[in-house]
Amino acid sequence: MIYLNDHIFDIDLSETLRKVGPQRAEYALRYRREQDKKLSVAVILLLMEGLEREYGLSGPPVFSFGPNGKPFLADHPEIHFNLSHCPRAALCALGDETVGCDIEAVPDELDWDVCRHCFNEAEQASIRDAANPLLAFTELWTRKEAYLKWTGEGLCDDLPGLFERTISLPRFLTRIAPDQSYVWTVCGNNLSQNCIPFIIR
């Protein structure tokens, strides 16, 4: 299941810090800006909502971390999740199999140095020729980021060849916000294209 919140700045930070538990509260408070603190707890609120709705688990989650820093639930490693946020929204993907997700704000302009570093020639051409290159860039970026979070390997040195060196790709579900301010992608083996995110506002 997919959980989304694009009204995160309505969050009462002091109240939410108590809800998410000391582990995440301590993590969130490392940020200087209140906006970043709210983003940090917003994803945990989504995870908590999903855990209660789908698994009947209540209370703040406790995390452990894999070799590359990917978090998992210390008490329920069989439940898979992934979290992401951007200045516009927070996203949580949750299920019984490995999942990766990424959400990104659509940039105001394209940085072609970044494009050349991250995308192969065919991908660069698809961005350049798209009706909306900014959206095309963000869609491709979220797909790569979600895939790397799905594998658990994190950012790699060969982003342009990422999908070329993979024999069998998982499924991707990509959606653009109604106001086109952000794009999100979820990656996994058993995604339904008809999946409707649970939106918290």
C-alpha cells in the first residue's frame, strides 16, 4: 500500500515528536530547519498509519539498519517499507515484499550537467524531446532512485547504465501530482497499476 501526505506543514511538530518515539524524534531534531524536522516525522506518521491499518500494529516503530543503511522494523523484519520526502510531500510504501520509493519536487529548470551524469543518451533524448522536460526528468530520476532503494544498494557510480545492466527489472508505479509540483515512484515486483494511494491531509 502507498501512503501520501502533501499537507505536511500543517503538522504540529511538538505533538508529533511525542508520537513517533524517541528514536525518530532524536533523528528529526538533528535538523536545523523546522521544515526538515516536519518532513522527517511526516514519513513516520505515514508508516505508523500503514502499520496500524494493514497489520494492526500501533505505537512508534523501532528501526534497525541494513549494511547500506536501509532501515527495517526491528520487531517485524518481515514487513517491508520504504520512505521518502521532498519539500512538497512525504511518501511511504509498505507491503509483504521488498519495496522502494522516491518522491521529488519538480525543479524550476534543468541542469544538463546533472542529466549527463545521471542519464544515458537515450534517456537524455527522451527528456529533451518530452512535452514537459522538467516532468520527464523528475519521472526518470524517481524511477532510478526508487529502484536503488528497492535493491538497498543506494546511489551508485553508474547511474546512466543502471537499467541497462539489469536483466529483469521490477515493476514501477509513477504518478505526477495534480498541480505538477512533485512526482513519485514506487518500485517492487508485485505492484498494481491500479493502486490508489491513501492520502492523509
